[in-house]
Amino acid sequence: MSSGTRSIEPRYALYYAPPAQSPLWRFGAAVIGYDAETGEADGSLALRRFDAARWREITAEPRRYGFHATLKAPFRLASGRVEADLRAACARFAAERARFACAGIQLATIGRFLALRTASACAALDRLAAAAVAAFDDFRAPMNAAEREKRQRAPLTPRQRDYLDRWGYPYVLEEFRFHMTLTGPLEAAERALAEAELAEHFAMSGADGPLIVGEIALYRQEDGPFRLVARYPFGG
């Protein structure tokens, strides 16, 4: 390595990712313009209300992370931990669980951005996320100053601040809300246009059936967007 090259410390995350050939995965990859399974750009979304350049701006933030729902938010590996340890822990975690189904998903507005949410509460999803937060916390390096500052930019409740300190992420346990992000933050008028655009594509996607959860996915980020590196099917 040359003296002018800086090593990039990877980050990891535990996500729910729909099966790679499912209508839901194809819809999400098309919307954000990136397939985290293959690592390739996806330009298949035929837009009616936006030009391609503006849509790439709108979806820049979710494209960085790949299509997913967060179970354990991105983290750097703790000292003494290596990826092989994390992979083994993922396999054990998944083997102890049984697949389950939630009610269908639907397009929703969350604050200023658009996402997919379950049509009704799904306690099994909440339990899965809570278990992942605790099970993989030994792999998480403490937040550095930049990571903490970034998290604290958002207005947080006292409980969310406590969770940030304890778990490295404020939206866990009672604060967890399953969602699959589709856009970055938008002003109201443009958000309404984007919602109309996405509603049409979602209606034609075939992705609105029950949400089947039968595996977890490990994602890794180095010098680009997060990439799906392994899927771990449930064993029960």
C-alpha cells in the first residue's frame, strides 16, 4: 500500500432483505437504482414525473445503504473481532429462528421521506429486531466522535438518547419501527409527486402480498455503498 493510501475500515449491518428474485426486492432495487445483491446499478424504473438525474438525487441516501429494513444498525467491528466471527454469529442466530409472515406492506410517509411499512403491527418483526440488537452488540465498536455527532443531529427523546448511548443507535426496542426506505427527505410538493410515482410502480410490482421473513442478511460497506455479502436462512 502506498504511503498516500488510507485503509478504509469496513462497516457492517444486519438487515432484513427480501429474497433476491422476489417482486419486493426487484421493486426496491429499481426504485433506489442499485441492487445490493449484485453490486450493480439498476436503471429499470420507468419514470413519468421525474427525470433520471433528479430521481438519482432523491434516492441517493437509500442507495448508499441498499434496499433493506434495519435490524442492527451499521457499526464498525470491535477490537479483536473479525468478519469470520460475525458470520458465524449470524449463522447461529438464524439457525435458532423460524420463518414467519406479517401482513402485507404498503407505501408510507415517515417524516419527510417515503418508505414501505407493514400494513399493521407485526410483533414477530419487533422481537426479531430486538434480539438482533442485543445478540450482535458485542461485535460493535464504540461510536467515535463523528458517528455520535451525526446521530445527535436528529431531535432525540431522552429514551432515544439512552438507547444511543447503550446500543449505538436510538431507534431500537420500543423505538423500533420496521421500514424500508425509498427516498431521502423531500419537501411536501415534491414528496407528493414522488408518492404518486411510487404508488403506481408498487401497484404493478406484485410486491404487496404478505411479508415473509425467513432469513437475515449481512451487509458490508467499504469505499462505496453497502453490499449484501451473505444471507442466513432461518433454521426452524
